[in-house]
Amino acid sequence: MDFGQAIKICLNKYATFSGRAQRSEYWYFFLLMIIVNIVASVLDSAIFGDIPVLYLIATLALLVPSIAAAVRRLHDTDRSGWWLLLGFIPVVGAIVLIVFFCQRGTVGSNQFGPDPLQASITTTHMARA
């Protein structure tokens, strides 16, 4: 999965908290959020000075899809989306979540749906044939 496909999937599944997300899908979307926030911060400095208007708008616009992508990523590792609440534990919670997000997803189907990696491999082979 490339950057464009990942962004398209995450934005199309804006508030979809079911299913699974590949590592690449999650991390490319995370990269997009970082880029958008940096650009918004630079524009805020140039236009509004110390008031983070564009940064807040960008953060609010990407909040729901980022939570949805994180929940789907946890589903891929066969964990409930409620594990995302670990983020409220300072430092340790963030480290544990990063480890979860970096782990390979469950091979084959799990309780949250079919393996998205297997589906993308099958789609790629069909497109090349």
C-alpha cells in the first residue's frame, strides 16, 4: 500500500471503527497528520502570529479518522479498540501503544475481520494477471 492509497482509505473510512488496518495504512496516515500539522503551524505563524487557528482546525478535522485508524490498527493485532485508552497513561501508555501499532497483524482472519494484508496481496496479484 502506498501513501495515496492509505490516505484515501483512512479518509473514506472517516468514522469506521470496525475492521482492520494494515501497518502501512496506519503509519502513512500518521505521517499525513504530522505533515498537515506542520504546514498548519507554519501558516498560523505567518498569518495569525501566536493564535493557532489553522492548527486547531486541522487537528479537529483529523481527530475522528485518526482514532478510527488507530482502533482498526489495534483490531489487526487482535486487540479491542479500548486499548487505545492506554494513551491516557503518561509515557508508558504511549510506548505500549507504539509497540502495538508496530506489531504485525494477525495472520488470517481474526474476530475483527479478514486479514487486510492478505486481501491487498490477492488484489495486487489479480490486477497484474
